[in-house]
Amino acid sequence: MNNRKNLGYVLIPLVLALGVIGGIFIGKYTSFQKLSPGEEKLRMIMELIDQQYVDEINTDSLLDKTIPDILASLDPHSVYIPASELAATNDDLESSFGGVGVMFQVLNDTVNVIEVVAGGPAERVGLLPGDMILEADGKKLSGAGVSSEDVFSTLRGKEGTKVKVSIKRKSSKKPITYEITRGEIPSNSVDAVYMIDKEVGYLKVSKFARNTYNEFFTALGDLRAQGAKKFIVDLRGNSGGFMDQAIFMANEFLPAGKMIVYTKGRTPENETMAVSDGTGQFQDSELVVLTNEYSASASEIFAGAIQDNDRGLVIGRRTFGKGLVQNQIALPDSSAIRLTVARYYIPSGRSIQKEYKRGKDGKYELDILDRFNHGEFYSQDSIKLDQSKKFRTAGGRTVFGGGGIMPDVFVPEDTTGFTSYYIEASNMGLVQKFAREMADSYRPMMKGVKTVENMERVMARDNSLLTAFVDYAARNGLPARWYYINKSRNLLINQIKACIARDLVGYDAFIQILNEQDAAVIKALEDLNAGKSPTRLK
């Protein structure tokens, strides 16, 4: 049964469920009014420059440089897309990442990685969300004038070719260099699906693409057939995508008539609402949603609908806080603008959008770094909730507005085992490189049977594996420091095994092994088995 067919009659209006991506509606410029005094002044200035300026000037090019500043003075997400960049930008929105497998934004003249595609080339060498790309193949990608087109043209290329990127990372004082082999980018959005115990199924959703709901619904059914009665939906690192997919997913867990999301703008066409239709097949299943600071937009719609309806637990860290709705409007020269026209609100009445000041003050773009520096990743006490923005869930619990979604259960970033040795090994990509060599040596012994159990039968014991890695790292520029190595022992072995499993068994196995030491997953499983997640609403 495909619930999406029936659900369409309940979402009001349908525009909310038709091809909305990361809060972007596809709009049309439909009316031309008489010029205001300000518009007439701008037209006159452009004519004077065109006709009388001492040098000949391409006024179209001048406008291309001026329009971004005008839009940037409004809010952080209203942007101008030149015609030369529009096709490549829309390709990214369609999940065609090309080249190395990253999604990025150019903020404050810096290329910020906002998502690394699961199983893609960039992830395999060790790139992380939050990295800032400084150079690619010697071409500077930071500073005034850097554009999305510069990034696309440098990172994309033929499959099998290599690109060397230099990145800045918060854990390293010096730039880090990675060589990435361009390859096919995985198109699936439900990256990992497996039974974490006899009654709990785990799903990792990396983005909200056009087919995410179908993948998600199929995965839920497969897990239920294996005995799953409870579910962990992992949205950590999911920067969003098509919002209708998040609505359909939330509908699977909600009874009829429950608010999922609504928008408010200045005009009636931007006043929209989505309500559950009661056809969801998992309304009685216990649920945990995992979030972190890179969970944004559609991820926040899903997590917010679950939290505000008291339908499950949200566990992890505060979400990004992206709740502005943009219309993508085509301009006559085939360029486009994305203009903010509304705000998202979740069922309690909270706006998802974090606060911002108009204009480029730089604070908004650095918000996640500020959270890190203020200790929010490690201590719930460091989070300052706005006491003036209290809201109530369906069950009467107090939740707070002010941007993003604060989890019901805070789990700090786990730094157990983090030492200078581990950080340096990670930044140098040594774990991934070593694991690739080990996977090649184990592959003939697997005899084509791709399971974690079969892999563990042929793999070296933990101590031997760690010793082999330390020797490999020493040969590749990282001297052994056994005091720190022993402190990082469990973390290193876990990540080495996970990377070997990714190459030998698949991405599900990679996530499955990492989750064995993941504090948020362990807490989710603990709370589900203790019956702490609400089920069907009364």
C-alpha cells in the first residue's frame, strides 16, 4: 500500500507537498507594477552609468555583483543565482552531487561543507560536515569573489580522476589536505537499515530526496517483517531536502488530524498547512529520532512534528535552526533568486528559524562554531534557552522557541578516546587508508559471503589489528605514542573495523559497527527498551 497517494488529499494546500526542497518553493514572477521612487532611482542610475560613465561598463555584470548584496541584506537564505550557476545548483538540489560527493554553501566568502554523501568519495577519505574548503587542485576557493560556479567547476570531473583539496577543520590548527578520487555518488537517502536488537529497527536517513519516503516506508516494512516493534530514525547530519518527504514520513507515525507543519507569510498563497490523515501504518510503534547541529530544514520538520505531538523522543543535540521558506523565481536572463517568503512553524507554534540580524554580520554563518566554542556540544548547561519563548506540546510539556529543536534527551558529543594521536590520525585520513588495504587483503578469504559475521571470522584480533595500524601510521608520518594510543584503543579499533566493513560488506555494516560505541544510539536503545517513548496519542 502506498500511503502517499491518499495523504495528498489531507495536506492543505497541496503546494506544501509538491517538490519543496529545503524550504524552497518553485515560484513564478507574475506581476509587474508601476515603479516605486526607489526603483525608478535605481533604473536611472543604471542608465546614467550605461550612457555617460567615463569607461564602457557592462551594466548586466554590474547588477550581477549588486543583487547578491541586496538580497544578503534581507536574511541569510535569500540569494541570487547567476544563469551560469543555476543548472549546477539545481543539480545539487536534485541529489546529483557529482564529483566528490559533498553539499556546500558559500558563506562569508568561504566554502562550507554542509553534508558529506554517505558512501561517497569524500566520505571515504575522511571529509566531515563543517569542514571549510580552502583550495582544490591549487585553486583558491576562499576570499572575496569565490562563487558556487568556481567550486562546481573544480570539484566535478570524470569518474576515476583525482582532486586534491585543502580544508580547514576546527580540530586542526593547520590546513588538512585530502586527495579524493572522483566517482559515482550514491543516490539512496536511507543509508543504513538493520535490526539493532530483537525488537528495535534502526534507519539512517541522510537527506530528503524525491524517493526518500518510498525508501523509508519500504525499510520500515522490512524491519517490521524481521520483528521490529520500535524504531530509531537517525537524522544526524541530515541537512534537509524535499519537505513533502518529511511530511509523508511523519504521517506514518501520527493518528488523523494532527498538525505536522504550517507556514506564515505576508500573502495568502504563502499560508500553508500539513495535517496527518490517519493512514500511517506505524502509529503504535515506539519511536526515537536522533538529531544534532547539522540536522536542518526537513529534518527539523520531522523531528518537530514528533516532539510537539508527544509521539516519540528526540535524542541528541540541538538542531541547526533553518525555518525560512524561499520561492525560487526565474528572471528574464535565465538567472534566478531565492526569496524568503514565509516561516515554518511546527505544531506547538514554534518557529524553527534561529534568530538572525539583517545584513552580513557574520554571526549567523558562524553559529555552529560559536556553539562549539561555548561548550554546547558537550554540556547541556551551556545552552541558554529563551525563557520568553515557552510553548506547549500536545501533552502539555514545555518546549522552547528561539531556533532549532532542543532534544528531549541531551547526549553530548562523545569525546571518549579523543587524544592528540587519534585526532592527527583522523585528520591525516590514515584510518581510511589502512582499512582499505586491510579490506583488500581480507577480501579473498570472504569467499563472496558479505556479512559482518563472516568478516569478523577472517579479521585479525583486536590487538593485532591495532598494532598493524600503529605500524602503518608510523610508516606514513605519524610516530607511535602508546600512552595516547592506549587511551584511544577502543575508538581506533571500532573505526578501523567499521571502515573495513564498509569496503567488504557495505554501508549498513559500517554504520552498524560505529553504532556499537555511539552514545546517542546506546541511549536511544536504552530508553526504548525502558518504555520511555510515547506511542499512540490519546
